[in-house]
Amino acid sequence: MKFLLPAIGLFLITLFPLTAFSQTPNDTDDVVKITTKLVQVDVVVTDKSGQQVLDLKAADFELTQDGKRQQITAATYVASRSGAGSNVVNDLRTSGKNASGPAATRNANSTGRVIAFLVDDGACTATVWGLDTAKKAVSTFVREKMQPDDLVALYRTRAGSSAFQQYTSDKATLLRATDKIRWYPPQGACSVSDGSGTEAARANTFNKVTSEGVKTVTIESEAEKRTREYNEDWNASNQIVGTLGVMRYALTGMARAPGRKTMFVLSDGIAIRNRQNLRVTAQDIMRDVTEAANRAAVVIHTFDLRAGGNPGMIEAKDEVIVQDNFNATDPISRGRIGDSDRLQEGLTVLAKETGGELYRGSDGAENRMDLILDRESGYYLLAYEPDDSSFKGKNFNKIDVKVTRPEVNVRHRSGFLGMADNEASKPVRKSEYSELYEAIAAPLPK
């Protein structure tokens, strides 16, 4: 007889017989040994109007891994909210053949949605306007959109602000935390930021009076400029690694709650390439974060707080001399548009890799959040057993899910990293520290 692990939606789920649990002689630590693996993919299907499509059968889905068609061995529809926070699981299989049974879900006595807000107020790119928008969006959602049985947490990336973060259904507690969101003058590597989102353009030449007459002097050579920009981008990448660290901490806690969970990331941008189009450290860390989100069954929806304006606009603070060059503003505009694209790239990856959405625009974010949660009031859970090569090494296994029905939108996670056998069978140890950490980090009361 086979059973699924008691946690629905973990992107990489293991399947094991009862004999998989064993205890090492003379050792009180619990050791879990996994023998067979199963992959489960949570899929949201909506029609043109954004409403969930609820009448699909297992035969309506086509699932491929790395371009190879996979046999769906189990298919269920999970209504994550039905009535007062209960869960309903409908088996979509036409027969019991090759089926492993539906995964466990929260019972009817459990809480409702588990939602985390992550406000990137510690970023070098943070703006006064963006953080004001984030504060308004979160506070409005809590006051008007939050449901009584929701468990909600607010994480901030500013140093030390997320310590001992707890999930709660108490609106007053959340609103007090939200009130602390504001722009502060940055320090250290981000000290050049004035909260406007762009540095003032400065002329690179000046006229100097010498004994030989007036000469045009260049302030910064192209080589010096590239070196300065590289160092600035390196410092910004280190700050982004800190942001991703807070996100990783939040995901660790959310993994302890069953079912599909939601994280909203509100940021003025996360760059994973520098201005010379080279990868930065944050890009590698982001792959680990999206993998953690997929294994924890957390969908990340991102909000670009800068979107909606004209990124290439020339401002009054810019020092641009056009008397000798009517096109002097062109490189400034192009540079700012390029910066905007780079900042949006990380937000796009976070959403795309975890089955979420990127929202471009600052107005009405709280209404968008409510619509997203409505669309995710249920999801299809598809299971299949890939060959053993999927779990050897650290290669990324790309997943694609299609629905045979026309004019529908399908959202799912992009794939998963293979896990080596020795990592899959890593002992899980109990200690006083782990028990305390569980109590602090877990969204559900413990």
C-alpha cells in the first residue's frame, strides 16, 4: 500500500511504502528514508474573464517534462475555500487504475488562506512613492479584503524588521505593523539614493580656464564609468541577496502549512543582471528561492511599484547641456529605460517560476490582490512519476501543462530541480531548537 506525504501541493512530493520509516538502532533521532518519488503539479485554469474552469477531467490535461509526455497517475481538484475555510477534494480520475489517491489537505477545522506580504523597504532601489503605495495597498487589503479566518504576515526587508514575525488574523496587529512602512534615507552602499528612483544626470565635461585658454575637461572616462557602475551594481546585488534571504525565511515558515499558499512581493525592482548585462550573485540565489517556493507550494505574485510612469523621462534635477548636442538627452533616457527593464526582470522571474503573476502598476494593487486570491480559490493537482534520471544531479526539469479546451489560461510552476539520493534521504533530526523554531516560524498555531 502506498500513501502520500501529509502535505498537499509540495511541488516535489515523495511516495513511499509504510516500511520507508525506520529508526537507527541506538539512535533516538527519526530517520526518514524515501524509496520512490512522485511529482505533483498544482495548476490554476481560468477562462477569458478570469473565472476558474471547474469541470475539467484528467483526460483534458497534457503534461510534459523536458518535452517528454508524462502519464498522469492522479488528478484532483482542490477547492481551497468552501464555506468557512474548509477544503473539498474532488477526484477527477475516471477509474482507480494507476492512481495513488488524493493528497491530504487541511481539515474543516483549520484556518483559511495563508498569505504573506513582503515589502522591499530595504532595497537600494526603494522609492518614496513606491513604499507609500505598498503601505496603502497592504493596509487597504487588511481593512477591506482580508477574511476572518485568513492567516496573514507582513515581512519587511529592512534590516531586523522581520524578526519573530508571526501570522495572525488580528487586523489591528497587522495595521500597526503596516504603519511602520515608510522610506528612510539609506546608508552604506545605497547612500546615493534620494528616494526618487533615479540619480540626477550630471554633465561629464566642464570648461576650465588655463594659461592656454579655455579647455573642455572630461570628468570621467568610459573605463572609469564602467568600473563605477560595476561596483554600484555589485553593492546593489548584495542588498538583493539580503532581500532574497528574508524571502527564503518566510518560505521556510510557509512550508510548514499544508495546501497552496500565497506570497505578495511589493518592490521597486529586483535586478539580476548589471548594467553591463552580466549575471550578478542575486541571480543564482533567486533560483534557490523559487525552488524553495515550489517545494513549499507557495505561489509568488509580484508588484512592480515603479510601473505606470515613463521610465525614460528627463527631470528638472537633471543637468543636461543641449546647446552643442540636441540629442544629449537620448543616452540618459535609454539608460533609464534599460534600468527599468533590469529591475523588473527579477520580479518577472519570481512570478513566472512559481506560477504567479507580475502586476505592472501602482494604483489599485489591493484590488488586484483580491482578484488573484479569488482566482486561486481552488486548483487542479496533477501527479506523475518521472523516470529516475529526473532526480539525479541538480538539473532543472522543465514542466509544461496544457489543456485541450480552447481559450483558457493555464498557470503552473515552471519545473523543479533534481534531488540527489543522498539529499532525499537526509535524516530529519529533532531537538529543542527545532521545536522552538517550528513554533516561531510556522504560520499555523503550534
